[in-house]
Amino acid sequence: MGTLASKVEVGPSGYMGYGNCKVEAETNKFMKDESHKTAKVQLGTRADGCSFEDPLVWDGKPPAVSSDSSAKAPLCGDHSPHISFPASQDYVNVVSRDDDENSSGCTHPNTTKRSFRPAPRIGDRRIRKILASKYWKVAPKLKDATLSNTDGDLKTVYHNRNSYYRSIRSERNYPIKKRRLFNCSSVPNYDRKIRSEGICVSPERLTGASSSVAGSHTSFQSRDSHVKLRIKSFRVPELFIELPETATVGSLKRRVMEAVNAILGGGLRVGVLLQGKKVKDDNKTLLQTGISHDNQKDVLGFSLEPKTSQTPPPLCSGDSPFMLPSNAPQPLARYPPAPGVVHQGTCDAVPELQMANAVNFIESDHDSAPSPTDMSIDKSTKDSKALVTVPAMSVEALAVVPVHRKSKRSEIVQRRIRRPFSVAEVEALVQAVEKLGTGRWRDVKLRAFDNAKHRTYVDLKDKWKTLVHTARISPQQRRGEPVPQELLDRVLTAHAYWTQQQAKQQFKQQPETCLLL
DNA sequence: GTTAGGG
DNA sequence: CCCTAAC
């Protein structure tokens, strides 16, 4: 099939920096298509410092063709990788020094059952609406079921998005843009503390979630009643990174780094677990809790969790809507995605549609910087009970992140980053408009940008507006990446045609009115 | 939720 | 890109 992209997941069991990465090849044509198949592609542990982890996640998905080397390279130049952060949390396993020898495999039992449940995509306009009209919408809501078949050539069956969105909404997964709003109390002190104690990146490789303890050590000292901990490694919450195969290892590293930084940058709090049990009372002393030198056999764990409304009195008030559920998700409870919920979309797209599809794919794949999630993980998540811990974040977010509340007005909304349309996108837009006209932006979106999460139909409408304008002005006055004249010509032609069509329509509807005029 | 337009 | 009236 069409394009192929690589996804690298630094999953729950991945260690920072040397986290286990999952790289898989997407062979589906439509990213949004839930029927897409994914296949793991082993990149090797050396190539990018990533090792593989058991694909526990993709249960139900038959390992599809692995790296399809013949896959087409993305058409569009916009290859910015996509990074999203599915909500999840993980532990930092701290083991008493005496346990060093057998420090492997002492995570919480449930951890082994973990499967990758990428957080659902979020960022729907609904959220915006739900929260406040000023918040960003990441993607327009798409109607479920079939695509408007106005042009009969789209045969792909879109899955029920409503249910999808419903599910994600309930999971409280917020895009980073909004996320920062509940970042009020800034990075948890815990976080800093831990960091200051040094987080060692452990190169140990995990073969499965079960061995998630590998590389984690703690030192307990009985001297002067002090409990000393040494967190040798700290695992970050599940990250989801996606970038084109053409991306360099360097960029991969960068993405991972950004992802990690973003996560640590805020919105997280640390949970303490002792023997797999959550220690909720923050006022208890270590001794009372059982964390002491007398307790060296116990496994102390830390988990990264999203801040919750339960969290200590917010230093700032009024961030309610963004608070995650107080019933802090237990990192342990994760369920494998229901297998077989796949809808195989038939993608016998007509040539004409190829472009759009291609763009769709590409867009979604690379350009998703601001896209908090990815379709490819939708399926695995929608029916998931995955505990949402870390709000979805994106690279884009990094640019706006750490800003903590600026004023009482916690409603300061971050403007979306500017993302100029690439020629390929313009091409796709023009093609779609030629076919659908200028009054059906939603359809245009669905047709040519369904996977470009950051392009809303309003964006497309706006872009068309500017394209028309651009086409009318002299080349000297144009700015930005030059759009081929050929395209601009098509813009004018299409615009003229559809404008005329609309006029005719109106005339039909209100002839008398027109006559009067 | 979409469109259409002004900002 | 954002905001919003209007539908």
C-alpha cells in the first residue's frame, strides 16, 4: 500500500533516553482508518539507541508486512514528526540496595499485563467548546460512519468517531495547549527532587513490561535514621512518537528528548508506591509508611501521574476544567485493546484521490507536531480503560509549555503555532475544492486533510481565501513558499467556477428576489 | 457542528 | 489563525 511511516513508541517500560522503542510500520493508507495494520520493524538497538520491547500492545493486530521498503516516500515535504503522549504512567522502581541482585522483575505484578494503550486522540473542538470557546481545537469533529460520498469515489469507511470521541472525552485527555492551564502549580517539587537526586538513564533493555524493574536501584541506609534513595532510572510515562522513516536518528533522539522534557516539564506529580500499593497519605513519615532501612525488602516505587484536583491545594485556583480526574488512575490497571475491532477499510482509491490520500497520510504522519494524538492509536485506545495520566502533549506544546499560569485569568489561551501550507497541501486543497466546491469545507477536510489533524476545515477555508488572494496579486507581492503558478491558476479557475455555481444556486432558490434586484 | 466573513 | 454570527 501507499506510504509507510515509522512510529517509535517509547512505551511505559521505556527508559528515558534509552527507552525501549517500538518502531512499527504503518501500512495503511489512511491513518485514520482504524483498520490499518501495523507491523513492528526492528531498527536494532544500535542504530538509534532503541531496543525493542514486546509488542504486547498490538494484540489483535496481525503483524503486518514489516518494513515495506518499497513504500512510497511521503509526497509532501512537511515531515515534521509527530509526537503525542498517550496518557499512561509508569513507575520508577526503587529497590533497596540489598536487592540489587534480584532487582529485576519486582515491579508491580500488574505491570506485566500492561499493554500499550496509547492515549486516545483528543483535541477535538468539543473540548474547546466544553471548556470554553477560546480554547484550541485541534481537529474538527468528524462525523462518523461513511464519508460523504458526494463524490462517490471514497470508499473508505470511517469508523464511528463519535463513540471514539466520547471515549476519549471520558478519559480526560487534554491537549497540551490546554494542559498548561492546569499546570498551575508548576512542576511538582517531587519532580525536582527526584531529578536533583539524579536520574540515571539505564541502558538496560527490557524485554517486557514484566521486567520493568531492571536497572532501578535504590539505596537505603539505616544510618542516622535517614532513608536514602537513589533512583537509578526513572521511567517516563508512555510516549508516542511518530516520525517518517526518512527522519534521521538525530531527529528521533530529539523527539524523544522533547517528549520527555515536555512530560517532565509539568503536569505531573509523583506517586509513591510501596509493594505495589499506593501510598496516599502525604503526611505519613517514611517510617510510618514502612519505607525505612528495616524494610529493605520492600519495593518502593514512584509513579508519574497527572496532577489531579486532589492534588494539594492548587497554588492557583480556577483551573478546574483541566484537572484530571481525582481518582488518580492506577498505573496498574491497563487492559489490552479489544481485538478484532478493526474495520478494514477498502481503499481502492481512484487515482484522483490518491493525492488527497497521500497527503492525508503524510500530513498526519509528519505534520502532526501539534497533533496530540494519532489515529493509529485511536483504535487501541477507544475502548480502552487505559488510565489517563498524562495529558496528550505534542511538540508544539513544547513551545508553549512551561508557562504556568500567568494571572488569575487562568484562561490565557495559547495561539496555535503557525503552520504554513506546503505546496503539497495546497495541491491537495486545490484538488479537493475543484471537486467539491468552495462551500463544503468539511468535506474538503475529510477528503484531503482528514489526517492532517492540525488543519481544520476553517483552516482550509481560510487557506483557500488566501490562495485566491495570492493568485490575484502579482508574484512580487507574494510571500512565503512560492506556490506554483499552475496551482494558482487552478485556484482562480475553480474559484470562478464555484462562485458561479453558487450564484446559480441562489438564483434558483430565489428567482423572484433576484428579479426584484 | 458548519459556514462564511471580518479581524 | 482567531472569533463569531448565523444557520
